[in-house]
Amino acid sequence: MTALAERLDMAVTLATEAAALALRMRPSPGAATAALKGAQDWLTEADGAVERLLSQRLQLAWPADGFQGEEGGKARSGSLRWVVDPIDGTANFMRGGKRFCVSLACLEGDTPLIGVIVATALDETFVARAGIGARLNGAPIRAAATADLARATVELGWSRRRPTADFLALTERVIAAGAMPRLNGSGALGLADVAAGRTDAYAELHINLWDVAAALVILAEAGAIVSPFMQGDGPLTGNPILACAPGIAASLSAATGIAL
Ligand code: IPD
């Protein structure tokens, strides 16, 4: 087995274990009690516990690999680097919702090579490795063949990191172009849905590396068209993202103003 194949197997095992831990720690439905990093920016105990588990297990398995997590930042460096979002979709998770996941990627420099997204409460595991394809629960996935925005569903991502007016303008442009907008609260799962052909695009004006690192491999392997997230300071400070079914990529890029 090659070094990357071994890492992929281990990544699936560890992300599954981490996602099970998250599920055990998921709060019951009701008013949110989690701490806030800022308005609408949640920090749950599970975020820290899941990130620690992945960091420790990966260090044991590959001491020379780097590690970067949403909560702890760049903890270790290495030519291969693991990038983790311990819980993506925190706003759903901390209300007892199902739409959250653990996102785990392995990068060489700034090139994502392995992507694993485990959504335990949905019973869904997305897995991809550069050059060998993308799968959902073991079955190959492909971006949709949609060619007309009037038939397209586009998920939008929102955070307070960009002005409200810019988000509203993006939403208006997507609707004016003929597409149906959605907002489901997990960037990683929103992107994975494009790869699986369940939506036609995902657009967000600013997103961070840990939210997208695993999905970038899954999208590329599923034949989706994705904006150059890694360009400029993307890996450090984030970038906009547009991920599309190929047949609507040019028209949606023109409509949203997010370059491909
Ligand atoms: C957020 C979610 C959200 C996206 C934001 C992310 P978190 O991550 O993915 O859907 O729109 O940009 O920050 O807080 O759930 O890890």
C-alpha cells in the first residue's frame, strides 16, 4: 500500500471515530447554550474534544506530518499536513440538528490530496483521493449534468465575516439568474452535495481552509468546477468559493461575480 493509500484508510477510520464522539456530545434540541467566539460564531466543547482526538491519533500514526485545526491553528508542520474542521455546521449541531460533519483533509504543501467528510447523524461518509475518484458511502459520485440555471439549485454560505449587504446582493444575483437558493449551515456538506449531484452549486463570499480542504478533493474527483480557493492568501486567511456543476459554471460565475 502506498503512503497516501494508508493515510486515506486511517483518515476514514479516525474521522468516523471523531464523528461518533461528536454525536455523543451533541446537545439536545432547545435554546443554544454553547459559548460564542463572536456573534453567531459558536464554540462547543465537542469542537475541542474532536480536534484533540484527531491531533493525538494522527501524531501517533505519522509523527512527521503537520497538523492544523480550526480551533488550535497550525500545531505542527510537515511536508504532508492534516487540516481539520472538528465540527462543520456547528450552528446545526449545537441545536441538536443532524446536518454537521467532521472534515479531515491531507495536503502536500497547499495541494489537497485526501478528503474525508463524515456526517454521522446523516449516515453519510464522503471520501476522495486525488486521481482515484470520489465516493459517498462507497458508491462513486459525480457532479450534476445541469446546464440551465432555471433548473439549478444553488446553496449559499453565510457568515458575519462579510457585510450583510454583500450577502444579500449575492442572494439577489443568484435568484435573478434563475436559480433556487438554499442555506443549510454546513459549508463542507454544502460543497459535498455539489460533488454528489444533489445541488448544482455552492457559493460563499468568504470561507476558511478547514471548511473546504476535504471538499476540494471530493469536488475535483467528482468533476465539479471550483474557483481557485488556494490562490493568494486563501490557505491563510480564506477566500470566496464557487463550486459548480460544469454545465452552469460559466453562467453562475458571471452572475455571482466569483471568478473561476
Ligand atoms: C461555518 C459553516 C457555514 C459557513 C461558514 C463556516 P462552522 O463553519 O460551514 O456553513 O457558511 O463560512 O464558518 O462554524 O460550522 O465550523
